[in-house]
Amino acid sequence: MSIVTVQLGQCGNQIGFEVFDSLFSDSHCSQGLCSKRENEAYQASCKERFFREEKNGIPIARAVLVDMEPKVINQTLSKAAQASRWKYGQHACFCQKQGSGNNWAYGYSMHGPRHEESIMNLIQKEVEKCDSLSGFFVIMSMAGGTGSGLGAFITQKLQDQYSNSLKMNQIIWPYGTGEVIVQNYNSILTLSHLYRSSDAFLIHENDVVHKICAKRMNIKQISFSNINQVLAHQLGSVFQPTYSSEGSFHYRRNPLGDLMEHLVPHPEFKMLGVRNIPQMSENSLAYSTFTWAGLLKHLRQMLISNAKMEEGINWQVRPPLSGLPPLGKMSVNKELHFNTSIANLVILRGKDVLSADVEAFKDPALYTSWLEPVDAFSVWKTQRAFNKYEKCAALVSNSQFLVKPLDMIVGKAWNMFASKAYIHQYTKFGIEEEDFLDSFTLLEQVVASYCNV
Amino acid sequence: MGRRRCRATGALPQAIATLSRSLPAGPSPEIFRRAKFDRPEAAPVLWQLLFRVLAPPAADSTWSSLAPEAQAQVVKSALHSLGYPRPVLAQFPEGSRELLLALSWLLARGPLLEQLLDKTRVQLGDQLPQFEALGSLGPPVLHVETEGPMDLRRVQWLMGKLRFRWRHLISSQQEQCTLLGKIHLYTSGCHSHQNLGHLSVTETEMLRDPESSQQLLQALECENTRLEAALEWRCCELVFWQWMDTVLDACPVEGPSVASQPTVLPMISEHGLGELELIEQELQALQEELQEVAESRRAAWEAQVRGLGRGPEWGTTRKALQESVERELAALQGSWEQSSRSDQLHRPHRLVRSKEGAPGPQGLRAAEVIRMLSAQEACLKRMLHQLQSQCQQELARLSGTLPDLIWILAPRH
């Protein structure tokens, strides 16, 4: 089943390009470590999901590009055309000549309604070219004006028009010390609106990915391109084909639906984080070998200690012993705390994957009291290696990963709001103080729900 | 007497043989004979047959793997919910005579053979999915007990999963529609039948793979045999019912509990006006009962209302009440008409793609079906809304009884 991607704003378009590129390179990679037939099935599955055929054979990405400025879209299109291995649809982009000025209200109340028809038409055309639609990816950032405001608007319209299709928003969490002064306002408005119309958020924190680039990949001058490539690698390792069930060798048809069913059925818990391992540049790959046991042990500790990276993991954090009283309600200020999960999905790709042992993830102590590990934990596997990594593992987790960052953003936004700083820029375009208050209420509720898990 | 019995003896095994040919996996006449004498070896076969007949159609694959005891349980609860008058059947696996009586009761009460044949029809065309009748009684459900109180969040979690699966189902159906449309488009002009014009999936499959056409042919021949048997049965069933009377007589006389129950065993020995008179009498009795009840309620209401004033307020209230009653009545009538008109939807229909404006022979047009379904949807939405507001009122009432509780409604999105 196919997924239509909507790339919004500068961030969305740059990342979108890297994602499609990564998916394409992986599916055409010659070092898949599997039989030719399996490789073909893998390719076909990836293609059905993300690309479509054209007469002359070059696959076209199932994507719609939207931005209020032409610069980034033109760059993206030309990059794709240059490499000429895949491309974007000829009429798949929409752009204007003016930006959004990092103003969420402008994106939501002005650009949104004004360009609603054109954008939804583009999306409709792309949807019609799918035999079966699984759902939508909306790639956007939270801090700017176009991605965040217009993104929230478009997601709402998708909910109205395609209520049966699934919607996953890939959200780029801005740097803590970001450049945009009002990024916290933009963030809380985006999240609160999306909570009402989207099914799941897959959140990528710029700070985290930046650190991965610096420490694990030894990149000296980290550009957005590096960051986006790491992101794309993470997403690819989640959404490339996997076997549909234990013991089957058929690829699953609807990974988006399966993922959502396992991880986000509860309406209050929609925030997902991704961790993957190993995190190293491809150049160092040739010199390292891994065992599944080692990888999974690290991944599990990353989960429970809320580590963002493979190194510097705090091995002191342990799950609470059963029988003892729970480790108190989680306080946002505590340094050493255990990350309780609501649900987890582990995805394993590579050699000898069928022998990988994930029992440690089924420990009930990792999860909340109201879900059994059999419901809360799932694992997807494929023998086909991803992007030349002999073995790689990804974890998509609905857990307390994002409570602290969310709480921080809400706190900062509240401080600004209390002194009414910059509010007039929003009220000018129809976002009233009450909308802010609604957003604060909703997000406080989300934080409380996650803390009380 | 002797001569009649002589003729009957020849015709009876034939009649029973015909019956068993028309049933799916019908037992041999010998089984029937043994069941009359309550022989234990006939019981398992009859239990299986009853299960096949009574088990809900959609769940066949999972339910056929049930243990025999569980199957017997299903049979008993199904018979009970259908109103089978005889006391609960004997413990599994005995009681073949009772099973025989149950089978013949089912045969007599409703168009059982026709229903069974319908269930296993061989479809050549692409079918419209069968729509469940509004408010139809579902099949008997096996209850599952929950172990103790459950966290609300877990329930919400499960509801969410259900919703996702529902959406997945709808997407799959949309996919199926798209692909069906493609097949119909690509094969237009291939069908020999003028009115149809294009091939269905089964027919396309037959062309691609001759093996499957052999299987289809076998299935059709099998169905033909059963249909012929059913027709024959209509001619010679009288003999069977006369014999069933003897089976009933062979039953040991039960206690007074059986006699007190109204014998609804409709061993139809003669068709005709006798039945109709009975129905007429029952309807009249029902009407009189309703009138009595309505009278007493009206009287009580009048008595209540007499106390209230006749001021202008009362006038407007009364008008508002009248209007709301009229609206409800209209809605009820509307839904009644809907359900009677939408009976057409419950028959199987073949999907045919035709050019716009082409003279459609018989059958429904898509637009009409969509209209009927939209009307049903609106009706169900109204019912849902009504139930939801009833729930809200009940919750508000309950929360009012707890003094320290503040009631915060979830925001409507």
C-alpha cells in the first residue's frame, strides 16, 4: 500500500529529498546479503510504497512539495534531476514568492486558507495515482512559519478529506538554542493542533542528531545536509520492507498501519521517538562487526536510560524490580530516572536476523502496568541488509523520551506568554490568546499523562 | 392400513435420501432410522449436521475447528435463541432422537433448505458485499469473562486498535474497488452475454488458468445435484412428515413441564386456511391487549396533566411537545420504510460496469444503492446520537449524586 509524502517548508523539502534518496539507494544497493529473488521482492515492495512508474522507467517519488519560497524547492528538484536515478513528479510542487516570516499564525490563517485548494488538488492527484493508499507522511519543522503553521493547517484538511487514511507527521524538533525567537510559540501551537488531527508524530530532535553527527560520525563541519542524511537513514531503517510475520518471507503490505496499530492506538499518547544502532559513518563500517546480542543490549539500555546516542549510555539506570513499589511518579527534574515505555517496536535488518533474541525487551518492568508486554512490544525483521550495514537495529518507541523536551518548550513558551511578548504578531492574523491557552492546556495534559504512566 | 404402510415404506427411504442429498454433508437414511430409535451411533453425525446448519456463516473457518463439545454448545444456544420449545437437549453426545426432532423442527419452521443453498451458492460474478439488516439479531456469541477491573487506559488502547483495523479494512475495500474497476475496464467487450459486457474476476481467472475452471465446473455440478434434490424433496416431503409424527410418538412421555408449554412444533400436515385463522386470532388478541395498555396509560397521563395550569406557558410547552413527538414519529416511520425498501440490498447482486445512459435491464443502479445506504447511515447516526445523549444524561445524573465531583466534558473536536 502506498504512502504519499507531503514535504512542507524548507526543512520538510530538504529532508524529504534525503529520505527518498536513501530509500532509493538502499533498494538498489547491491550488497543486500540476500538472494536475488528476495532482493527483487524487497525492491518491488519499496517501490510500490514510495515511488511510481513512468513510461521511460525512471521512478517518480510519491510526493507533493510545498513551500512559500521558491528557493529550496528549486534546489531540491534540481538535485533529484541531476542524480537522475529518481525524480519528483513534474507538477507536484506548489510554491509562492513570499515566505511566512517564521510566523505560525501567518502560515495557518493566511497561507492555509488562501492556498488550500491548490495544495489539496495536488495531493488529490498524487492520491489518484495510488492503487491503494495507506496514508500520508507530512514532513515539517515545528519552529518556522511555513512548515509549522501551514503544516498544521494541511494536516487538518487531510483529516477532513481523507479521514480513513492514516497520517503521520515527521516533526523536526528545533535546536534548544535555536535562531527563531518565537520558535516555542510556533512549537506549542503546532503540537496542540496536530494532536487533534494527526494519528502519530515521529519526532526528530535537531540537538540529538547533531550530536550523533559530531560524536559518532566525526564530521567536523556539520551541515544540514549531514543532519538530514542521518535522519533519512533512521527513517529508512524503519520504513523499508520487513517480513509480515514470524516465519513468513513475504513483505508486509502496510507498515504504516501496523506501526500505528502497535504504538499509538491511545489518543493521548501519540509521540514517538526513534533510536537506531549502530550509529557510525559508512566509511567505518568495513572495520566493524557486530553481534545481535551486543546491539540489542545497547539498544535496550538506550531505551531505559533515555540515551540519545550509542555512546555515553548510563548503565546505572535499571528497571524497577517487580514487587517493590514503583519508582515514584517521574519528576521532570530528576537526572537519573527510568524511562517507562508504553509500547515499543524493534526493527532488525541483516544477517542472521532470525536468531536475534529480543526477550529482554519483553520484560514487564519496562512497560506500564496497564499493558502486557505481549501487547506492548513487537518486532519486525528482514534478512535483507539496509544500506550496506551488515546488521542494524531501529527502535520506535512510545515512551517518556520526549517528556522533558516538551516540558521545556511549554515552560519557555509560557514564560514568554506571561509577559505577552510578541503576541501581537499572532493576534494580527487571527490567533487569539485563547488559542494559546487551549494549546497550553492540551500540552500540559499530554505531559501529565506521560508522567503518570 | 397395511396397504398404506406398504406404499409408505418404499417412498420413505427415497424421501429421506432426497433430503440428505439436498443438505450439505447430509447423513444417510440409515442414520435417520437409527435416530428414531435413539441409537447413540447416530448422534455425532446429527450434532455435526446441526452445527453446519446453525453456525454463523462468516466464522465458518474458525468455528469448524472447535471441539465437538463446544460445537454442541453452539448448537444448543442457537436453538434456544430461535425459540426451540422442547426442553434442553440431552448431554453431548447422546440423544439422537432429540437431534432428529430438532432438525425437523428447523426444516418445518423456515425455508431452511433455501437458506442453506443460498449460503453455498457458486458465484460467477463479482458480488456486492452483503449488507446486514438494520438491527438484525446476530449469531449466538460466546461470552468472555474479564478477570477483574481493567484500567481505563487499556480499554482506550483496545478501542484505538479496533479503530485502526477498521480504517485498514476500509482502505483495503477501496483498493479492491479500484482493482475491480480496472479488471472490468480492461475486459470490456469480452463477455458473450450482451447485458454484462465484461468479465468478472472469477471469469478472468478461468481464462488465465484452465485448472480453476475444472474446479468451478465441479462446484457447479455439485450445486446442481443439491438443487435437483431440493426440488424432488418438495414433492415427496409429505411422507417424511408422516414418519416424523411416528418419531414424536415414540418419545417417552415427559413430565408435566412439557405438556404445559404451548406445542409450537408445527408439523405441517396440511397447508391452508387453518393457519391463517390462527394468525388472525392472535393478531386480534394482540391488538386488544395494546388498546387496553394504551387506554390505561392515556388515563394515567390525563390524570397527571389535569393538575397543571392552562397558562400561555403551557400552550407553548404543549406545542413543543407535539412537534417533537411528530418528529420522532416521522423518524420512526422513515426508518421503517427504509428497512423495508432496503430489503433489495440483501439479495446477492452482481457488479456490472456499464456505459452511462445505457438501458439497464433489471437490478439496482449504483446511485440508488448509494442513496439507500446514505439513508441508512443517517438513520444509524441519529440512533447513535440519541444513545450518546442518553448516556450523557445518565452520567450527569450519576455525577450529581456525588457531592464532591466536578463534571468536565471533553471538548468536542
